[in-house]
Amino acid sequence: MIKVSVIVPVYNVEKYLKKCLDSLVSQTLKDIEIIVVNDGSTDNSQFLIEDFSKKFPFKIKAFTKENGGLSDARNLGLNHATGAYIGFVDSDDWVEKEMFAEMFALAEKHEAEMVICNLQKVNEKGYIIQKLTQIPNLPEKITLQDHFSVFSDLSYFACNKLFHRSLFEEIRFKKGIHFEDIQLIPQLLLRCKVIAQTQNYHYQYLERKDSISKTHTSKGLDILKAVEDVGLAFSQSQYAAQKEGLKNFQILEGVYTYLAYLAFVKDEKTFLEMGEALDLFRKEQGISLLEILKYKRFGKNYLLSLPPKKKIYYLLYFFNQKKILRKLV
């Protein structure tokens, strides 16, 4: 029986793919399948995939398709996955060899629908840039009804989580959008009763030079659309009465995450239009400035916990000092 299916979408990552796949074929969990989906790469990624497929024919399941984006590639992988649990690894990242063994064991131990591990950002030389602790100060087993603050505290990466395959029944990643993780992963969490976590930093998230310098555009509007989709799912979920959890999620993702993206939008017209969209979002969701300023994450005031530069940026924006703000960024 396949215990875990790991889905790896690939698009023009020949420089990084070998390290990623090496980390997956070396997993201590033996009953694992690695579903590699080449999403129309135009570099030598396919040659690497074929080489791994020949060397590890019982582990690698390779597919090729026309370029359709990350969501489309992941969905194809989901359609071919046979494991009891599903994981996702980005093709320029890598994982520790014990990752899926430990996370599968935790899922079975606690009958958890989702398991989460910590991750850390690394540079291209492998040096750690930032440690991203996911759920501090909570136990290994978390019953969501008792600890629903997790819903608004959690970082919604797909890649550092293990999902019971039943969570994906009649739901998939939304095609044609950016920030698909923010759109889908909270909806999967709303289907869970019990989740589990390890404090190990199993996932190594590569901060690529070329990705850092990408131009930020109006595609950031998809963050607000994703949060709105989650709100609709929330109202129909088993946690619909936990309205504070939804409001805090809207503040973290729809305000703070959105503004963090907006900070790097260079075009003045786009910046102003996206600011207007945020104003409308806040009005429609009934999010006051006081609620934003008082928002707590992991039990601490979020704004006060930020580094000085980020704190100043948010305060200038909240108090409508955009002209000063644009000079600083």
C-alpha cells in the first residue's frame, strides 16, 4: 500500500531539480510514490525527470503536459495519486529525509487529517536565512474545536503539510489564479477535526535570486479574491460559528499579507488601484482599523512584534501617509 504520494510540479527548474528529487528518493519512508508533473518546461528538466524515472522506476511516476500553471500541474498529480496521504514539494526546494516518515507516523498516531512541519528559508548556497516556526506553544495533537486560533495563525503553504486524501474529495486547486495556496489550504483545514504537528524544520524553502526580483503587479489582487473564497467556504463549514477566527484570518491574509505584497508594486497607478481594492475589501468585510491594530498572532500583538521597518511601513499605510510611504520603499 502506498502511504504517501508526493506531488512535484516542474517548470524550468533544471538548476534545482536534482537536489529536490534526490531528497525525495532518499526518504526513510519506503511506501512512497513521487509524482513528477512537467508543466511544459522548455529547459532540460525533462531529461532529469527521465533519468530519475529510469533509476527509480518503482518510486517515480512522471507525467508531461502543456503549460497550465501550478494549480493545473498539482491537480493532475492529485488525479493520479494513490497514497493514503498527499504531500506537495516545490521543485526548487528540498526536504529532510525523515520528513514524510515522521509526518505519516503523526497522522496515524493521532488520526489527524493534516500534519504540519516547520520550514526554513535557505539561499542558493544552502545557508539558512529565516526559520519559520508554524504553530508554537501548542501540543503535537491539536483539536481544532479547542484551538481554533490555529486557523488565523497558520501560514498557508501547501508544501510543509501532509493531507489525508479525503480532504480533496470534490475540491482542487483553483486554476488561473495566483496565491492558490491561500485560496485552497484554509478550505482543507476547515474540513479537519484533528491536526498534528512536528517542531522539526523538515522543509527547506529556497529563496531564489530571480524570484526575489520579480515584479509585483496587479496579480496581488488575487490575494483578496482568495480570502473572499475562503470566507464563503467558512460560512458553510463546521466552524461557521467561530466568527472571530474568520475575522483574524481576513486581517492576516487580506490586510497584512496583501500589504506586504503591495509594498513592492512599483507602478504608481497599480499601487493606488490596489489600495482602493483593499479599502473596498475592508468595507465589505467590516474590518476596522482598530481591529487591525489590535490583531494578535500566537497570542501577541502582530504589529508590535514586527521589525521596525515593517512596523513603520504598515503604520504609514494605515494612517494614510502614502506619499511618505512611496518615498521610503
